[in-house]
Amino acid sequence: MSTTQDFVNASAAGSAGGDFRHWCDNLPDDCENPFPSGKVKMKESETVDNNAEWRRQRTFPVPKAVDRREKLFMQAHLRIGGGNTVSPRLYFHDDGPGTGFVYVGYIGPHPDNTQT
């Protein structure tokens, strides 16, 4: 299986042992296609967190079972490709313990930050 699918399964079962970055740092022996933990960011910077427009760019629809407002500020993201400020990002929310799913909110160009 892949790193992400293994994590989703473990998160839903309550056996992930931590967040996705922790998972990538402590992969099970049978996990194929590991994702480098250095490209996993579980939290945005305080600057992004405090900027209303940048928060809005990282707020994505989720089912009501995840959030009663049906939208969520997703801080966790993967740096895809070279990892610089123009590399694509994948923003996600792990709701494995709740609904049993990991929700992908966005895949695309890097949202605004201090370097854009």
C-alpha cells in the first residue's frame, strides 16, 4: 500500500500513533512508496494564521459531520515536487478518528504567503 492509504486506514482504526508527519517518520516495515516527512507541514506559520485573506485561501469545504459550518481552515499540507514557494501544495484534514476519512481540500499552486 501507499504511505497515505496506510495512514488513512491506521487513523480510522485509531492506531496511527500521531499525525501524518509522525507517520512518515515512523513508517511500518511493509509500507510502500514512502512520502518524505520533510515535505509534510502540519501547521501553517503564525503569519498565515493571523492573515484573514490567507486563512480564507486555506479554508475548504468539508461535510457537516466534520464541521457544523461545513468548512475548515486546513493547515496540514504536503509540498509536492521541489518544495519551493512555487511548488504545488496538497491541503488536507485528518478526520480518521471521527468520520474515518482524510479530506483533501486543495491541490494546486501554493496559496499566498510572505514570499509570493
